[in-house]
Amino acid sequence: MQDIHAKASGVKLVIFDVDGVLTDGGLFLGDDGQEYKSFNSRDGHGMKMLQKSGVVIGIITGRSSEVVRIRMESLGIEHVYQGKLDKLPAYEELRNKLGLSDDQVAYVGDDVVDLPIMRRVGLAIAVNDAHPFVLQHAHWQTRHNGGRGAARDVCEMVLEAQGNLKTELDSYL
């Protein structure tokens, strides 16, 4: 864990995939074609705490969905890339826009489409129920499954590595 904390201590940007990471991967489609997703409120609060500490959050997802736009807007996340079947160009664009090196970025994924970015960043994170091949290439694995607390695990680990978790949690006492 010491090595992971060393990697996380310099992270300035955490990028999350959506389906299978911020959700459990289930897709709910209505008869009208409307897409519905279930997000974990504790994951969302963790993302707010991480942003409050100065770490930027980005989203890169292969699907496009109005519900993702709405959820990310409600969390104050401005760097949202949807409909990116090839995620690497979006990663490069965001990293360059923020003037960061690969070592300053963490990426959280669950499936093989996430591997091109995971193999580039300084801290590659897989959710607990990620595809086994993805788990082989991750530096760290969350305790919880995607959509079930995995994002909170990531946020609190980064906050802890950067010395901000206790202060953030104590602010609620």
C-alpha cells in the first residue's frame, strides 16, 4: 500500500469511466429508448470531497447519455467526454489541457477498453469486479464493486495519500 500511496500522493487528476465504474454496469432502457442509470450517492460525495481538496475529476466514457451529463453537472464535474469509443485521444486532450504529466493522473476502469489509458497513467485503478485481464494491469483494486462504492474507495485513498482524508472527515463533526 505504501507504493500506491506514493503514486497517489502526486495525483492532480482522477479520471473515471462511467458504466461499470460509477454504475454497476447495468443499462436500463425504456420503451421510448430513454436510458437510465443508477449512481451511488456516497460515490458522488467522495467525488465532491476529492474536488474540494484540489484534485480535478474527469469523465471519459464510450457511451453518450443525458443522464451522465446531468449527474456530472450536479457534482460540479466540468471535464466530461462522452461517446469516446477510443478513449485515448480524449485522455491526451484533457491531460494536455490541464498541463499534466502521465504520472499526475489516475484512471479508474473496469473493462478492456480502459486498458490503453490505464497503461499510460501513473496510477491505474480497477474496480473490484473488473474484468480479470484489467485487474492484471491495475496498480490498485478497489474494495467495492463498480457503482457500489468503488469511486468512494478511490477518492478516500487519494485523499489519505495526500494527507487530506482526516481533515475532510473531521469537518463533518
